[in-house]
Amino acid sequence: MDLPIVASLSTTLVLGIATILFSIREERSRKLLKIREENQKHRLYQISLMKEFQDRIGYSLDTDKVIGVITGSLRNLFPYSTASSMVIHSDRLEFKTYVEEQVGPLFIDEIKRSMLTSLQTLLGTDITSTIDERLAGGLLDEMNKDTMKSHFTIPLVVNNSVVGLITVASKKESFFTVEEMTLLYQITNSAAKTLSRLENVLATEEGKLLSMVGSLADGVFMVDTNRHLSVINNAAKLILKINKDKPGIVDVLSAIPSIYDLGGKIDSAMNEKKSIIEKEIQIGDRFVQVFITPVFNPNWKTLTQIQDSPPVYGASVLLHDITLEKNLSKLKEDFTNMMVHELRSPLTAIKGASELLSSNKGLIDENQSHKLLSVIEEQAKRLLDQVNSILDAAKLDAGKFAVDKSKGTIQKIIKEKTDLFQAQAQGKHITIESHIQEGIPEFLFDPLRVGQVVNNLISNSLKFTPQGGIITLSANTDAMKRFVIIRITDNGIGIAAEKQSTLFSKFSQISANKPKGLTQAGTGLGLYIVKGIVEAHGGTVSLQSAPQQGTTITFTLPIDSPGIQPQEQSQPPQPVAVQPALQPAVVSKFN
Amino acid sequence: MLTTYDQYKGQLSSVFGKYIRIFGKDITLAKLKHVEGITVAPDGTVVDLSKNLNDVLESIINEFTDLSEYVVRTTMKPILTDLLKQSSPSISNQQIVEQKPELRA
């Protein structure tokens, strides 16, 4: 063989081998590139799907939406004939199929049976729920007899609960690759994990919200658009007198008198998207203000651009208990009426006496004239006392009550006041005694105001102690000589325990029931002012009483600087001797 | 009483039968092909099982956890419990769940 021929053949051979090698390498590179492209495509698909989850689902726990996003975007990943979902609802199963390639009813039925088998195996129980079926995408060909040749099913599990399934099916045998199927499983599981986390976050937030609502003093409950009671706090249950742990809307509505038509008003608030306020409704013995407010979706603008106004989730109802305010308002009204009455009585007497004097001038003898003038003087003094009491009470209310202290002895005050009331006491055959400890030092106090306190307390005791009774005044210091303790004890009719707590309040005389047969005149401000004067000195006032056993009122005045109340010494000693006697009214006693 | 080799085959066959019903035949059989030491018939019946059961179980768990952790946990738990009881009778079910990640590692 010629050398040139050999050389030519060799060259051709070498070139051929080189071409083959190059082709193999190129083929490998192409395959690698294709794999990379596929991976890239899958990765991009995964990212875009996750973004779509974020955009479309947001903070919603809607399984339908999650499945909808997955099945709706599946065509970007690989071809298939149908993508179906089966979602578990409390009362039914929802079976949806997106038809990508034309199939017939037989195919759909096969998918449904396969998904039911999957669900039953997962749940370990037979499924008897009704199934709602829906189709989307291409129309069914009734004549198509294609059967399901390959499929795979993905369970959607949220917080260890199966909430639905996705099944992707094809008319062709072994149509899906393991990689494609695995990718879709991974995406679905990733979405399920997101849903699980979201569900946990929402459960935590719901817990916080429930705690907050539960701690509110006002009654609060919320209903959704289907009139289901979403939340109710204990205050609302208390106002509505509901004893159930988990009441329903029927329990709530039946607790409110039907004339208020709360159900209708809740519907109106939701339909008209307007708040409704009921200024006052009566529920049993309570009076309540009702605020019904529609609850809107705060993120509605990001969810949809179609609606003009935010969608209503439901309505919240706030029950504000105004029973106390209403009672207080009535109390004030009664107080004003009582004051007017109390002031008018002496004025009427003064007017009557003065008219009698002026119209019968020269006809009335000196004795009658003197009696009429005494009436005028007495009633004028009563009127002045009452006006002073009202002014003192007003100063106390305004925090402007002041005492003018000077150094003096309590013995002097007690003696003066005891002497003052002796004549009146003798007239009622009542004995007034005083027991004053030796050596009580001089200290700073307002003699006029403390005298007023003693005056008030002796006057009260005299009013409510029957004939033959004893009123005892005592004064002593505590062991540390930091306080003077003054007691006024009578053996009058005493005060029932339930009435004692309001005795020192401004309106005590109005709310209390006066005892039968006893109508004591007065503003009822006496004890309120006593308390104010004693506290202005840095002292305390207390009451010991029992029906038919008498009453002891104890007040303390600090010997040292006012306002310092040692723990043990601040508690005045218990009343000593309480003697049985008749008992007048509690509230009207101190006036 | 100790679980026999054949009983494990039966238990695994039952598990794979469930997988076929839950996930579908295509993906179940495809995943099982990746598991070394086991041969499975198209209906999920275990035809052949390696003596090294721990490795086989680990591989099964790895393959199917991709599909559903929940399903693997609920279906494999009885087998793992049984297996663990045989090696340490005092270990509780709770510990089995806790030890699972080690098995997968």
C-alpha cells in the first residue's frame, strides 16, 4: 500500500475518532446542560410557587387556596391529564378536578375512587361524608373511555392532621418521572409546613386575643357572618347570666329581652357596615349600653381590587354595664330632692311664724310673740347648720377642706360638749357620762372642728338612744402615746351589719331604709363630715355596732405629726360596754 | 416473643400496600427501587428482604419521608417499636420517636 494512502487513511481514522470523541463529549455536555436546565426550571418553579403562596394566601389558612395554587400552576412543571384535589370539610368532602387533557367520566370516577381509598387508608376509617364535585379546565368528553394509567397522590398534612389530597393523573402508562413526582411532593410538604406554622402562630395570637378579651371588664362577644358566636368573654357571660362554658348565639340572644331585637341589630350592623349603639337596655337587674360594631378585614385592599368597601367578617358586641352609674345618678337626684326638702322645712316654718307675727301685730300677746320668735330662731339655726353641712361636704368633695390647728386639750372639748347636751339628755332621761384618762397631753388640733365631731356624735346618740339609756364618752391615749382615742358609746338600737359599710358615705341616708316609725330630719351628711374632719387631722374613724346592742364610734387624733399611723396603734380598741336598748335607723341615725 | 424475619416481611408488605393505596403505585414502586436490600412485587409484597434490617428500614424512611413525614411516622412506628423492644425492652414508644432522626442519619 502506498504511503500516501496509508497516511490519508490514518488521518481520516484519527479525525474520525476525534470526531466521535468530540461528539460523545458534546453529548455529555448537552445532557449535563439539560439536567442543569431542568434543575433550574424546577428551582424557579418552586420559587415562583412559594411567591404565589405568599401573595395569594397571605395569613389565610385556606386549604382550598393552597391546593388551588399548586394544581393551577402544575402545567409549568410537567404535562399531565388531570390534577385533582379532595379537601376535608367538617360536613363534606370537596372534590375538584382540573382537566388538562380531554378525558371522560370514567377517568374522573377512577381518580375519585383512588383518592377516597387513599383518604380512608390515611384516616383509618370509612368515609361516609357527602362529596361535592367540581370540574375546571377542559370539558369532559362523555364518550371518552380512557382510563387512568398512571397517577400519584400527595397528602396535605397540617399539624399532624390530614386536611386534603392532591392527585395528578395521566392517560399514559408510567408517565411521570420520580424527580417530577418528588418535586411536587416537596413543594406540597413545604406549603403544608408553612400552613402548620401559620396555624400555630394564629393559635398563639388567638390565645393572646382571647386572654385580652377575657380580661376586659366590659362584656364582649363576636359573631361571624353566619351568626356563629366566635368569642365571648366572662364579663359578657356574667352580664347575660350564661353559665355554659361554650355558649352559642342562641344562648346569648335568648338572654337579652326580645324587644331589643339584638339579632336584627347585629345583622343591620353587618349589612349596612355601620356601628349601632343602644344607649340603655335592661337585662335582668342590670342596665347595659350596647355597642355593635361591624368587623372588617384590615387587609382587604391587598386581597382584592374588585370590592369598593372592605368585606365584613362579622360583628363585635360590647356590653358596658351602667348599672352603677345609673344607680349613682338616681342617688344624686334623690339627694338633691332630699336637700331641697330639708331646706324648705325650716324656711316654711320661718315664713309661717313671721307671717303670723306681721299679720297679727297688736293682737298677739308677748308670750305668743316670744314663742313665734323662738320658732324663727330655732329654724334659722337649723337652716344655718344644714347650709354649713352642705358647704363642708362640698369642700370635702373638692379636696379643699382644711383644719385650723392650735394647741389644746381634748378634755376641755369633751367636757364642754358633755355639758352642752346634759340638759337635752336629762329631758329624755338619758345619762351622759365621760371617762377621760389622766395625763393626756396637749396637742395640735382644730378645736372648732373636733368639737363639731363630738357634737355630731353625741347628737346622733341622743337621737337614737331610748329613755333611760346611757351615753358614754371616753378619751385615752394608745400605749405609745402617739394617738388620742375618743369613743362615744350608746346603748341605742344599733346598726345592722349590711348597712354599716355605707354609713360614712355622702349618700348613705338616701339609699338606706329608715326604720318604721322613725323619721329623722337632717341632710345625712353628719358622719361624712365627721370622717372628713378626723381624716384631715390624720386620724381614723370606725364603727362598732349590732342591732339592739348599741353603737360605739371611735375616732383617733394623732398627738405627734398628723398622717403617721403606726400599724398596731392605728387600730382603735374594740368598744367596751354595749348595753341593750332600742335601735333606730342606721342611715338616718347620723345626720 | 421475638418477631421473626418472615413477620417483618409481612409487616413491611402491609406498609407498602398502604403506601400504594395512599400515594399510588407509580411513586411507591419507584421509591422502593431505590431501597437497597429489598425486593418488592408490583402489589407491594416483599419478595426478598436483607438480613440487615436496620439499613433497609433507614433507607425506606429516607425515601418515603420525601413524600410524607406524617405517613412514614404513622406507618413505620409499629415496626420500629417492635424492633427497638427487641434490642431494649425498657425503651418506650416516646423514645422511639425521639431516636428516629438517629436512625435516619
